[in-house]
Amino acid sequence: MRLFSEWQAMRRFQALPSERREIVFYAETKADWIYFAPIIHELTEVHAQTICYLTSDHDDSVLEGDHPRILPYCIGSGTICTILFRALRASVMVITLTDLDTYHLKRSAAYPVHYVYVFHSMVSSHMVFRPKAYDAYDTILCVGPHHMREIRQNETIHDLKQKRLITHGYGRLDAIIEDRRNRPAFRPSPGPDKKVLIAPSWGPDSITALCADELIAELLDAGHHVTFRPHPMSVKQQKPVLDRIRSRFAQNPRFALELDIRSSQSLHESDLMISDWSGAALEFALALERPVLFIDTPHKVNNKDYERLQCEPLEVLIRSEVGVVVSLDDVKQVPAHVATLCEQRELFLDKIRAARSHWIYNVGSSGTVGANAILDVLKSARDAPPRP
């Protein structure tokens, strides 16, 4: 049944007049919306541009929307999605998915589509991600100077054609900052009991896999309120671990399991975040100006040659600027570190603000920059001579 509905969605998309499918966004999951939203808002509301939104997630809330300039289509993640990518006819495709052209999702064989990559994390591009993660893109909307340097170094080392790099910023950061401004001023929890948000990365070396149970238990025993917010990939691939955590702690009134990262409520309410190598740690620190306690799990390395670029990853460099690092062997000492960090929160303000200013482009206006970059590509496509 789903295959048929996905086929129908593809046919409806392909039947659109070419001028209504010039700009196409693709979302692998419903969570991708939070990275696209500022750019789409700028395109549709400021420039009155119609965009198509292809999603592989049948639960994507965009499918339920009725915005006249956002045309959503659910194409699943299987055969229909693969076919549509190969047959795509559009001027611009905007994606937050890495490794285009490496696995089943390929560049269009039917049309000279211009592919624009939007980062879904502020972390560096060369350690956490695979060696060819960005090679197939034409334009990359860079979060900060670290991305510019890493991508250019990678192009030089591997003799790649230079991409169009845009000094963009990070829409998710802008959205959290804006949300913060529209809320009552944050008031730290009084007394020793704090609201702690645990937001790990995913994989075999993450907090979720290595120490989540012990960490949650230690914090609850110390009287803290704990929200555990696993990475979306952990929800998919580490279900037994999450089932165990739910079974063990769900009855505790001071524990909450949060599976929808589109919500930012827990971010705004928490005194402190505990993380490992997750990009969520940088979102929390740089947007809300509160410190992070990092559990020093093994580095998340998906590119064994990342050191060839001679660029220290941002997620390594910035830890001491936005928080403290605790050894994986010292989980029992975490409650004491939580207390100290919360007491010293004001001491981190200047360092966090300086880090944000140095490492992130266009804070507060990335949506405008991203939309303008896409419209520039669209103009070039319109001005190009027709294909023979």
C-alpha cells in the first residue's frame, strides 16, 4: 500500500509544471525540517518562491501542512525514492543528507540539477563524516570557518573540483536563539536539584551504548531531574538499549525519555546538558549560553584519514570553551561536576559568546543568506542555454 502511495506521489511531483519544481528540498526524516526551516521561510515568505518538499518519512508533519508555496510529497526510502533521484528534473536540490552518489541515492541522470548541501550539525566535516561525504555537491552552505578550511583542504589533498562554498551559518542555532528570546528569561533551578538534559551522539561508542544506564541512575540518585534525549539514529538502531532504559526508569517521576528532537522545550528548561560528541552540545551551549558536561567517550571517527587535513575538529577544540570534560571512568563523579558547573554558569558566558562569534557565520540571519545562495543558483540555471 505504501509503495503505491509513494509511486503516486512521485507521479504527481513529476507532473508539475517545470516552473513549480525548480527548487526541491529532500528530507530523509521528519527531523530534517528544523535545519531547512529558516531557509524555506525566507524563500516562501520573503521571495514568494514555491518549493517542493520530498520526504522519505511517512510521519513527516510537513505532509499535513497546507502552505500554498510548500508542495510536499512522501516518496519513502526505497525503490521510488531511488528512481526519483535518478530521474529528477529540477534546477536546485537542497539536502542535509551526506554521501550523495555513494550509495543508492544518486545525482540526476536526466537533468543538470545543482545540489546544495545544508549542514545538520555544527561539528567538523572531516572526522565524524565519511571521506566522500560532500564530494558530490555543487554548493555547500558552511556553518563557520572550520568547514571552509576543511573542505578546501580535502579538495586540495584529493585533487577535487572546487565547490561553491557559502559563508552561511546554522539555521537550527538561529531558531533556538529566536525561541529563547520569545520565552520568559531562564531561571536556574533553585537548590541542589537541577534539570539535566542528556543528549548523546549515536553508535557503539556513544553515551547511549556505553554508560547511559549508570549515568541516569547516578543523577536520579543525587536528586536531579533527568531528560534523556537519544539521537534519532539511536531510536532506529539502538532500540534494545532504549527499551531497557525505558523499562528501568520510566516509573521515576524525575525521569523523561524524549524521542522527538524537533521539540526544543527540554533545551530551554534545562540547567545543563550532558553529551559526548553530539552536535546537540554545541547547539545547547552556543544558543542558550549554558555549559555542557562532556563524557569523554572514544572519538567518533568515520574517516580514518581525517588527520591528513591537519585541521583539529571543532568538536575537540571547543570543549574547554563551553564546558568541562569528564572521563568515562568517572561517571560516579558526574553529580558533583553538575553542581560545580551550575554554580559557575556565569563564568562561561564570555567564553561561550566569544566562541559563537568566532566559529559561526551570520548568527541570526543564516536563513536569508541560504535563501539568497539558492536563488543565485536558480538565476544561473534560468540564464543557462537550454540543453540540446
